[in-house]
Amino acid sequence: MSNILIVHGGGPTTVLNSSLYGAIKEAQKHEHIQSVYGALGGTAGFLVEDFVDFTKESHEKIELLKSTPGTAIGTSRTPLYEKEYNQMVQILLKNDIKYVIFNGGNGTMDACGNLAKVAKEHDIKVIGIPKTIDNDLAMTDHSPGYGSMARYMATSVAEAGQDVKSMPIHVSIIEAMGRNVGWITAAAALARKEKTDAPHMILLPEVPFDEDKFLDKVKKLHDELGGVVVVASEGLKYENGEPIVKPIFKTERATYFGDVGTHLAELVIKKLGIKARSEKPGIIGRSSISLQSSVDREEAINAGREAVKAAIEGQTGKMVACERESNSPYTIKPILVPIEKVMMHEKSMPKEYIDAENYDVTQEFVEYCKPLIGDEIPEFAYFQRSSDASRKI
């Protein structure tokens, strides 16, 4: 008899628990698996042997995982070095844990790969499940967590667009998460049903920010439409690589910047004399279970199942990735990729998805992203006005 341990790392998503559900359900099919453990608090809990045994939990509670945002077992960003990996191996041996499943993003896949190397000589199998709202993991078409975040962005921007269109007098700046890559920001494009619908500008971190060009475009759009919706990445940088807002706090692992949305709104007010305000959904977006993508949920569950299957079949040092077979009809297949090709490699938006000249994304990106959000976002009623009198309010 052997045991299996599931560990969450990094920021949560609305489908992280769905992958956990899939892993638990698959592990319970195998008679030689005695206990399915979860590390309470990520790697921090792993290191102090703070485990929950899912085999002792009720069926009803396990089923709730599919509709629970965040992570039911907790997560962490605990720094790990050689000492900690060796400590983990001793904990695994002590608890008869033969299989370890890491579910997370870039940092977590790095931990997954490092533990796999150390644990290999003890015949302990270590497999990774991709998880990130940022969609920046290498070697996979997309990552569980992104589809739901993309759905949230598209729906929220569509709703904000209706508000701005109702009283078209100001500029709304919506700041999107994603420090280095623009996948979340780009997803706002799926809000559009008509050419003039929001978002009217999409500012990606892959495209250097030009203040004068930005203000000229805002002025032109405001003159044409009255109300303007701009979706901007939190990671906007100038041509020289400097962020457009200065750091306000630094730690060993991270640098925290001021709000890009607030900065852009202030630019519009001060330099154009146009009313502007900023919005920053932040973790509200990544925790919105009401806008969870059904496609994202099912793919997350399947990724959990495939990870456990791979480990039990003897695979180690691999990550479950998805390979897209078709956009229409949308089909993917799970594949295993070497973890060393994933570890700390960041996937940016490819050039063919970016329309830098027009502050937009291309139709190729829309076709890539649309299947991931599940059902179509809502249609809204609107009656075209014959004058711009409302702009003078």
C-alpha cells in the first residue's frame, strides 16, 4: 500500500480545487493507494507534515470542490532550497508517500522539478499540474485557471462598456492582472459584439508604452464616442523597460508597484481635461466562482486525473500539458512534457496575437481564447442615439 500527496502553490484560481477534485477521484480508483493527502498551506504545510486525508472526508465535501474558489487546502510561496527538498524526501519516506502531485504556476513547477530530481533515487514519482490565471506556463496551449479569468475579464468589460455607453462622458481605465504577460488583458477583447463596443484600447505589457500616442488615441476616441473603455496591464513599461509607475515596496521575492490604472486616469484628467476613473478587479476576478468557465473547470478536473494516472504509471519529472487539436470544433488532448522545459520559462503573447499599432489584439487571438471561456457572454440591449447631447452632462 502507498499514499499520495497533493500540494498547491502560488496564487489561487477558480478551478484550482477542480484539479484537486480530479486528482482525488482518480487516486481513489486505485486499490493500492491507501490515503490521499493534501498539504495544508502548500509547501509550508508539507515541511511541517500538516496533512489532511481526503479518504476520511465526506463525499459531499469533496463534490463541493468543483464550485469552490481559491484553494480548500491553502497555498504558499515558501522559498525552497536544497535543504528543504531533502527534508521533503524524508517526510515522504516517513509517511509512505510514493506519489507527489504539485499544482501551480512557474515557481511551483520549479519546485516540482527540483523535488523530482532529489526523490528519483527513492522511487518517488513527482508530477505537475499547470495552474495560472496569467497563462504564462511554457509547453502547454493554455493553463487551467486562465479560461475562467478570461471569462471574468470579458464579461466585466462588457458590463462596464454598457455603463460608459449609457452616459458617454468619461474614460474608464480597467487595470488587469499580469505583471509580465498580457494574456488576461487581451481576453477583454472577447467583450465586443460590435466594432464600437468596449474595450476601445488594450494596453499589453509586450508593447512598450508611449504616453503621447496613448493620449492622442484617447482624445480621438473620446471625440468620436464620448465614453471610452481602456483595459491596461498592471505591467506596462516604457521602451527602455522601466515600469510606468515606480515601485512602492520590495521584498526578497517581489516588487510591488503603484496602480497603473490610477496613473493612466490621472494622465487623462491632467493632460486632456477629460473625466476619467480607474477600476482594478484584482483578486475579485480570480476568485469569481459565478463566472467560472465550464470548459476551464472540466479541463482542470481532467488535468488532475491525468497527473495521478501518470504518477501511478511510473512517470516522474513531467507536467500534464494540453495540446490543441482544433478551434472549431474545439478539441484538446492531454500530453506529458518534461518539467525542465517548463521550469521558470515564461510564455508571452506571441506577435501574431498583438495589433500594436491599434492598441488591440488580432482575430487570431480571439479565435484562440474564445473556446476557453465556455458559454457566450450575455447579449445586451442598446438603442442608438441620434445626437451626442448626453456627452454635455
